[in-house]
Amino acid sequence: MAKEEFCYTCDRFEPHRKLTGRETAWLKNRLGRAGVHEFLVCLAPGCRNLRTGGNKRPFDDTIRLPVLD
């Protein structure tokens, strides 16, 4: 279920959702962390920016979630 959150790359409120299983595995590997349950992905066309529920800019450099087929 999508939730409206502010996306700093879009510079406006956009729908975000929690990560799927494959996306979670990708982000764990990318960050070298055991857990990434707090992350959301922006659903605006072409964005896919990652944020947490409480932090709109959790990384110094933008991390965009790739499309995982």
C-alpha cells in the first residue's frame, strides 16, 4: 500500500511503498546491513529514490532502487 511521503529528489510529496523481498535483499547487499525494514521507495515515474519513514534524506549521495525483474 502506497503512502504519501516527501521525496527530496522530486521536491514534492509522492507515493512511497515498502520494499519487496528482492529489493530488500539488494539493499542489504548494497549497504552491507543486516536489516533495511525502515526504507521506502518513491513511486513517481523514473524516480525510485530511497528514504526512511523518518528521514527524507538518509544518504549523502542519492541511492535509487534499480528495477529488479
